Amino acid sequence: MIQLSEFYKSVFGCKVYKVAIDAGCTCPNRDGSKGVGGCVFCSESGSGDFASDRNLSIKEQVERGKALVLSKLRGRSGNREGKFIAYFQNFTSTYGDADALERKYREALSCEGVVGLSIATRPDCLGGDILGRIARISENRFVQLELGLQTSNEETGKFINRCYTNLDYENAVRSIKSAAPKIHIVTHLIFGLPHESREDMMDSVRFVVGNFLSGEKPFYPLGIKITVLYVVKNTALARMYAEGKVSCLEKSEYYSLLSDALRILPDDTVAHRLTGDPPKSILLAPLWPCDKKRVLNDLKKITESRNFT
């Protein structure tokens, strides 16, 4: 398992920080083209609660993001020099006018210190036009595409209102590898979704690995983001939680699942995230991840031993 900081250092030769920005997009399961309401767990900001104000220009958002990162680092020991990746985080950041989106991607890359892009999207929102534009950018700049799969269980997919299928994911991975083999593919999974068994969650991990390894070998290794299911305010999931229809994983349960997942993932997998970090102001449950320092220490033990129980 490769830690994200190590991966970025191997690519760029220095410390790299992500700054979250908002491209002003929505999602097809929010605007009515495929559904309404969005995924049941998704916050009002489209799971981009740390991004800047979408009414600002991309450059202004990047500069604010850089300033925020540097303010957090101020006072800490060690060398704090580094570069930045512009993270288009909110909603579906490939969904919209392709010309406008490409301008925003390139505007971000034009900012001082920005060495690459990270674009969060859905597997069903990578049509030939927008993917072709991103592929051209990736020819001489670092690009990672983050695909929100969440689960490979189709029934769970319907329950959480994601409004796309496993086939959409398979086609997206295949298209990315064909059009732009140097794009770093990162897949998002959630453990603890309602009604899922341990085997369902491990099947999702196997599904991701199988799709990534099939066909030609990509330039970069598999990237993975795994998080426990969070309940945040003003979501359909919050209403289910209040009615006692869903529950959240305890810390020991999540760690056990994560340990099993790490045995399935290839050794060179890049761990982009093994826990989430929602704002405390909107988090309802679970609360154990709020002790971030302890959780990070626990996760370090898990990734180093692969047999944490």
C-alpha cells in the first residue's frame, strides 16, 4: 500500500497539497435528467464541504485554497514548501458545458504552484467530448479522475439513488484507459451502506480491482478512497437515521472491514483516503472519526500490518 504523500512525491519530487474548488456543476440525479434528490448520503454542497465559494473565479478559489493550506501549516515544524493540485470536488465536475469546464480546468492549471488536476465525477458523466478534452490535458499535465462507485451491489446502488450501474463504471474505466492511459484513476467506495454484508463490501473491492487490472496496464497504479458511511444533516439518509432505519459502523467494525479490503488490493495501490472527514457542524453519526489524530494512527497500523484486528 502506497501512501498518497509518497505517491505524489514520486511523481512531482516534492510535497503536494490538494486545494478544493467548485466548478459550479450539479449532478444528473439532482437536476432531473436521471433522478432527483441526489445520492441519499450526499450533503447539500455535493460532498464538497471544504471547497471555496463557487461564485468566485477559479483562480480566486485556488488562491484561497492555497492560503488555507498554508495557514494550517503555519507554526508546524519542518519544510512546508510544496506544490498544489486543484481538486474539483463538488457534485459531478465533468457534468455541464464542455467548453466552460475545459476553461476552468486550464485556468486552475495556470495558477502559480498548481502542478495537476483532480476531478471528481460519476462514471456515467465521461462522454467522449469531455473525456477527450481531459485526455488532451493529461498529455503534458498530471490528471487524476475520481470515480464515485460507492458499491458494486446494484440493489444498494438503487437504494442510495446513485442512478448509474456497474456497467457505467466498467465502461468509464475502459474509456479512460483507452483515451488517456496516463490519467490516474481513483475509485471511491463506502463501507457500511444500508443492508450490505461484509461480503458485499469485499465484492465491491474485488470489482474495482478486476476492472482496473483488466486490459492494458495503466501508467499509474490503482488509486482508492474508502470511507465509512457518514450521516450528515439535511440528507435523505439523515431522515432514515432519525427514524431508526439505518445505523452506522462502530470503529472496530470498520477497521476489521478495512483490514480485509487491504488483503484484496494490490500492493502498489495508492491509498488516497481510508477515512472521511466531514465537517463536525453537519455530522450526525458516527462520531468516532472526529478523533482524527487517533484514527490516523490506527489507520497507519492497519496499512503497515495488514492484519489489524
